[in-house]
Amino acid sequence: MKLSIYIAKRYLFAKKSRNAINIISTVSVAGVAVGTMALIIILSVFNGLEGMVNKIFNTFDPDLCITAAKGKVFVPDSAALVKLGEIKGVYAFSLTLEDNAALRYGDKQYIASIKGVDDNYTRVTRIDSSMYDGNSDLKPQVTGQRQFLDLELQGILV
């Protein structure tokens, strides 16, 4: 250990006759320091960004998703749904139907993902914490369906 420190001191703090070595050593140390700082900053940003993205997408994505093996949809068996509700550790489950649709408002068009949900959807997701405007009540006050409009989609169409 003492030998490596001796060699480092000798070449890092050399006399004036070895000025080129001092400059090269200083530039090398500065380059490694800047590269290390940049790497630490980038990894810290990505770590925070990962947490934010997980928080956003875990609001809508389920812990477990059962999809059709063939085709787009399947009719769930009511006996299987009863058994699913009786499994220990299953707090709630929700049936959803999701598909893409072409939306048009005036002269503007957009391809959007449409999701139809049942009454348990608010129990299995945190959609109420993601609401910016309005409320997350899925039960219609008047006969008909309720809909939520994404802010990005609202900005594009309106």
C-alpha cells in the first residue's frame, strides 16, 4: 500500500522538470472524476424516473391479468369467478374489456385505447388518485354510461 501511494505522489506532484506528466495526470483525474459524477447523476435520475413510471402505470395495470388464448375476448365462467373470489388473499377482482378505437371530434381524429370496466374497478385500481378533474364515480347519475377522458387525449381532441 505504501509503495502505490509513494508512486502516486511522485508522479502526481512531480517537480517542474516533469510538467507534462503533471498536466496529463491532472487531465486524467479530472476526466475520471467528471465521468464518475455524470454516471452517478444519470443513475440517480433513472432510479427516480423508474419509481415515477411504476407509480403511474401500476395505477391502471393489474397485478394479474387473464386474457383470451384465442381471439379478442372470452366469456368468463361464473363458477370460476365465484371460485376466484373465494381464494385466500384475493381482495377483489374486476372484469374489463379493452380495445383500440378511432375517435373523432370536429375535424380532429385520434386512435385511443378504450377500456370498459365493471363496478369493482375502483377497488382494484387507484384511479381516484389519478383523477385531475371530475370524480371517479363509475355509477352513472342518469341512465347511460360514464366516461373518463385522458388529459393528453383531451388536449388533442378539444
